[in-house]
Amino acid sequence: MPPIPGSGLAKGLAVTLRTMTKRTVTAQYPDVQPELPPRTRGVIGLFEENCTVCMLCARECPDWCIYIDSHKETVPPAAPGGRERSRNVLDRFAIDFALCMYCGICIEVCPFDALFWSPEFEYAETDIHELTHERDKLREWMWTVPEPPALDPGAEEPKEIAAARKTADKLQAQEAQEAQEAQEARQAQATSEAQQAQESPEAQQTQESQQGRAAEQPGRTEEQEGQE
């Protein structure tokens, strides 16, 4: 069925009429901050401790706006006889937000959760070069990252939390065992000291009686010699 002539114009006018009947609302920005959704893509924050300089974010970035520099350091062996290991140390991590198109690919591909979205958007600059945020600036954005939403009550526990809880329970059990052993050692020491304290008067009495017998022995010998 061919479209009715003028139907598109009628639909456009209908949208205009509906909008005209609504009350206009003016956003009082910047005096009143807008209420942004929790998943707003404002700026990217860097959690430097989680970064392993794997370069995945820089390689996957379609705009090539991530700059990373690093160097290798030799780590001594953890145990005697082990091999030395080398690790990457981060020297520079910068994002040029003048080139960034906020696709979020770098955050999705990061295997160690080092990059996060922050809803902050007020970082405009008069100089385009100032839109290149170095790692110190990216670290400051981390404190504006909102907490993740709560998990579904019926969802499975994340593997990271389960592993952390298992380690914590193991450490707690080890500390409890060490505390119990220390308490048993203190009790054994206290019992030993109490026994020694009880045995001391008896030993003293025994020693005094032996000394008395030794003192009486010469007198008896003299009496026996006189009788003879």
C-alpha cells in the first residue's frame, strides 16, 4: 500500500503539537548539577596498582589516544635456589581526551581491572594540550568512580571474592591455631611453676631432715664407742 501523501508532515506536526503542550524545563546548570545515570561515560580513571603494562588497552584503542611507557626490572628469587624474574614497571600512562571517542574498549579489554569509568565531565580546557591527562591526573579521577551496583541475590558469588574469602578463612584458622598453641604453652608453664612452688617446701623439709640426721650421726657413734 503506497503511503498517503503528506503523512510524514502530519506525523511531524503531531510531535510538535505534543511538545508544545508540555511544560518547559530549564536545566539550571552549572548552578545545579545534573543527575547523571550511574554508568555515565565521563572520564576514565586509572588504578595504577592493577596495571601490569600488558599494552592491551593501547593496542585495542581505535583512536590511538593511549600512551604507555615502561621499563623492565629484575626481581630476585622468592626462595633460595630460584630463578630471577623480570617484570614491567609503569613509567607513563596518559590518555588524550581530545582524541578519545569514549567507546570504552580500553576498559572492557583490560584483564586486570585497572581502568574505570567516572561520571565526571567537567574537565574542559582552553588549551587542547591540557586534555592529555597523565597518570597522576588519571589517578585522581579514580576517587570519583562510583561503587559498582549490588549483585543479584540469586547470582553466583564471584570467583575473586570466593578465593579471597578462602584465603582469609585459612589465615584466620592459622592465627586461631597459633593463639591456641600459645595459650596451651602458657598454661603448661603456669602449671609447671605451680608444681615447682609446691615441691619447694617439701624439698626444703627433706633437706633439713637429712641435715639433722647427719648431725645426730656423730653423737651416736661416740655413744656406741663409750659403751664398747
